[in-house]
Amino acid sequence: MAFVQKQVDTGGYSGPSGDLGSLLDAARQPIDDGFEDSELEELLLESLDDGTEDIPITPEFWEAFRAETDAMIAEYQQRKSAA
């Protein structure tokens, strides 16, 4: 609620209901992602039936996942600062 009140106080909205109304309006807008629902569903189902083994989601998986994403972020930040 503090965020909403800050938006009202800074003139972003006339009141909390205006802020909430804007969020609801945005949520109702269709997302144009270039896929029809049926196309997206077909792609998802194909990926489930692609014959590959399921990956067990274990604490070790999450540890490796975090290490990999941390390395990706570090590489991105290094390239960004070098540019």
C-alpha cells in the first residue's frame, strides 16, 4: 500500500482506486506475442513429448542453476561496462 500512496502523493494518480484501475486495465489488454494460443499450446506439448529425459528438480539442480545464471549475469555486466 505504501507504493500506491507514494504514487498518489507524487501526483501519479488521483487516488488508490485510480492506481488499481490502471493496473486492471493493463491486465485486461491482450498480449501480442506473435503466437496464437493454439500454436503456443502445440509448441508446449511438442516440447513435453520430445523424448528427452525429465530433469529432477533437486537442491543440487538449483545450486547449479544459480551458479550458471550468476556467471551469465557477471559476463553481461563485464561486457556492458567494457562498452
